[in-house]
Amino acid sequence: MGWINLSAIWKIVVFGLLAGAGLPALFAIGLRALVMPGSRVQTAGADSDHVYGGNVLGLVIAAICFLIILAALGWGIYEVYQIGHPAPAKH
């Protein structure tokens, strides 16, 4: 078993769970937070589909979730770019 790097396997499994299941779950939490019940005020008239106002806490939670997802996507793109464009060697 000396040829199996258990430390690397552990890191791959944890990262795979976080990125593979964690980010979609976080997205679902953000969407659910957007529709949290609260004081919604419809001011555009009874015929309008536009709803103004909403639950402020839900909006904050959703914004945090979506910002974390955007940061993870940006980090992933940066890492892929770094793989294709390594830093020049210093002499």
C-alpha cells in the first residue's frame, strides 16, 4: 500500500464533495432564501406581476450564497489559467 497516497486521496474526496455537491447545494439555499416568507408589498397594482419589497434577511443570505459561488467560479477559472500559463522561471 506504499504506492497509494492516502493524503492526496483524502484531499481529492473532500474537494470533490465541496465543489461537486456543495456549490449546487449552496445555490439551492440561495434560491430558497430569495423566497423566504416575509413582508412583501405589491405596489404596482393588482394586475402587475412585479413585487416590490421582500424579506431583507432572505436577500442578504441569498447574496452571500451567490457571492461565495461566484468567488469559487472565479478561483477555478484562475487556477485553470495558471495551469496553462505558468509563471516564468526566475534566473
